[in-house]
Amino acid sequence: MTDTPKSLGDSLRDWVAEHRETIIQGLSRLIQFPTVSGGETEEERRGFERSIGEAQLWLMGEADRWGMRTRRLPLGALIIEGGEASECIGVPLHLDVVPPGEGWRHGSPFSGTVEEGQIWGRGAQDNKGSLMAVLHAVAAILTTGRTLRRQVRLIIGNGEETGEWEDVVQARDTEGSPTLCIVPDSSFPLVIAEKGWTNIEVRAHCEESSAPVRLERLWSGDRPNIVPDLAEAELIVGEGGPSRDDVMGMLAVFGPEHEEHSIEVRWSGPGSERCHAVAHGKRAHGSSPHRGRNAALDLLSFLCSTFGDGMGEGVHALLSQLESDCHDLNGGAWGIWGDDELLGPSTVNLGTLRWDGTELRAVLNIRPTRGQTAEGALQGVRSRLTAWHQPGGLRLSADRMGKGHHDPLIVDTEDLAESITACSEAWRAVTGTEPKHLTMSGTTYAKVFPRSIGFGPCWDEEEPGLFHQVDERIPVASHLRNVRLYAEALGRLIL
């Protein structure tokens, strides 16, 4: 560096203050592209591709405005670079978001509304807020006119939320891995360890029976890495099944025992034999299932308590065992429990659930802790299924879902001393507090790029982490703070 950190800090602080409205409106605009990945229908997938393309074109225009270079790689990753040096500092980011859920209080999830000192919308924290903060941080550095000894490279993927990371893997393999990486998809101050990640799909087939209650449909969950806040079931209650009064009576008893959620039951059809049951829970990130309320588990509990073997012995056994084992959020029932002083315990989230009358598909989002592996989690689930009661022709299997499966990551702090020092100094300069080393239950692109550390975007002391939750938002003051933090940290690494 040719200038002291203080003089650089003054320049960056002034730039952020002068461009305050541009910074705010930039994030608001990016939120407005509904880049929801992982669609189940062809229409959803086409809509995602269209939104990604439009968002990338807009970002390329913004980058060009500040004198940066852009290009798209064959598998879709967007590269944005500032500076001309051969050595580079990488910033892996992602443009895709999870489904928004229902019940937003300020505009639509993709309005980018700015109200009450907050920028609202899906992606405000995860990960569009970080993307725009880094883009404007690089713009701030470039406009100082200083000579860069390294360039900075934003590596923007499109399938982070679904585990489809081939685009950023291609970026690493064809562009070369950066000297160091900062990954702004975790927490402040510094994240030096992550749990593992894998999705395991449990499949079950149950022969049709002459049971008095037929479970026709069961649905819950948008994506495996979200605690579902809605679950629905359709049943036909025939002769020999519980009466409407019996069901409603059970609902009345069930409600007070489960005050943190609600279940609704509606009847339709001749003689009111068709029953529609809906459970409402609390949405949360799948890596922290204890922070939410899983509507699928609540609905399974209600169905088993109310209809029992009336649904058929095989169906009842399947649902009750699934509900019981998934209620253990740390995986003990599946034989995959683990704990670690640094990373904490393993977790299991029943993320999606589908039943069509004879076939069940349930996806478990599992976060192994240190000492465990994604492969070990799969073997644990398979072993547990062999112990399940399997009456009535019930057949069970389990396998990995998708391509993304990762073991826990522990950073070598000595090897990454330069980036840790740069981020720590930036943290002190902007916040006036001492940085702490943290761990996270989630997983990030740090597992793709060697020599990476997590840095932001949320600081628990000033704003809650709302990744994957309804009403995701970031305070305007925090977003402006983040631009300064990334500019200060990157400045120390590239100037």
C-alpha cells in the first residue's frame, strides 16, 4: 500500500457517503429480479433462466459503469474484474435465492422496498446484499486512482442454494483459483469453520389397502435447505374411519398441546368425507432447524394421532417413524449424531415431503459436524431404515439427492494470515470493535475455493440474520457499513 490505512479509510468513507442513494437503489434494483432457483416445473425453470439472464445483464452494465470487466462462462457463472494485475483476490457470490414464502409485511418479496430504514426483499442478505456491497466496494477502490498490485475478481454463481455448483467449479478450474478469497455469505466478524452439507432423499412405496382412511396427498416444503412453514394433506374418510366430530375433537385436544403452531381442518364432498388438513409453522434456514417450527412434522404428528392405523398399517408406520426420527433435530435417531467443541452438533432438517397415495419422497437436509462426512450421513440413514417396521408391503430406500455434498471445512488460520489480518484491520477501522473468529452451521463457496474465509454480511449485534426467512431485510446503515468493510478489507489486499 502506498497510503496509510487511515488515509485510504477517509477516501472510502467519503465515497460511500457521496454515493449513498446509488448504493441503496442498486441493491433495491437487484432484489427485483426473481432469481429463485430449484424450480420443480418447466415453467419455473424457464422463469429462473430468464431472470438470471436479465439480472446478469444489469450487473454487467453496472460493472461497466465503474470501469470493471465482465464475462459469462459457458456454464453460466458471471465474472466481474477490477484491476489489471496477474494475481487476484476472489470474492465468490451467488445470484440465486430461495423461494420467498408467504406473509411479507413490506411490499412483495421482490419489490426491493425501502421503508423504516431497511431494504426489504428476498436476497437482501443472502446473497444480493453482499454482491452489491462488494461491487460498490470495488468501485470505491477504483475511483481512488491508486495502483492495484492485485486485481479483484467477483465470481457469481447461479445455483448455490440448490447445490448445483458446477458453474463456480468451472470458474475455478478454467480461470484459476484466486490467491485468497473472501466469501461474504456467512457472518461478521470472521468465519473460520463450516459444517458439512448433504441432501438425502428417503423413498417409500406402500401398497394400496382397503383401509377406511385414504391419504391421497401430502405436501410440504419448497426446498430442502428451508424449515417448511406450510404442510398440507388431503384424505378421504370412509366408513369405519373417525367421524367428523372425532377429528375435530382431536384437533381441539391437539391444539393446546402445540401452541407454537396452528392446524386447520376443512371438509368437503358428499357427506363431508374429504378432509383437508393444513399445518402452519415458522420458516428458518435448514442449517438451523431449531430456529423454526417444522410444519411437516406437526402435520405428521396430527395425522398419526388422529387417524392412526385407519390410514392402513403400512402408511401409519411410515409416517409415524418418519415423524419420530425427524423430530430429533441433531440426527441421533438416524444414527448420525455428532458434536464438536468448535462447530457444535450435527443437524437434520426434514425439508421437503411429498406423498401421492402410494409413493413417499422425503428430503433430509443434513449438516455433518467435524469428524463426520456426507457419506457417513448417507450410510447412517440407510442403516436406520433397515430397523423401521415395514408392514403392508412397505419398501424403503435412501440415496443422495443432487450433486452437491460437502464435508465440514476448517480453515488453516496460519495459511490465511494475510486475509485474516486484512479483514480484522478493516473490522476495527469501521466498527471500532475487536473481531472474533466464528463458525457457521451453513455451507458456502468456501468449500470450492481453497484459501477462503467467511466475512459477513450480518453482524448479530446490529441486525438479525434472516437468511431464508420471511421479511428478509437489511438495515440501510448496515448495508452502507458493509460497503466500507469490504472496501477496507479488499483495499488492504489489492493496493
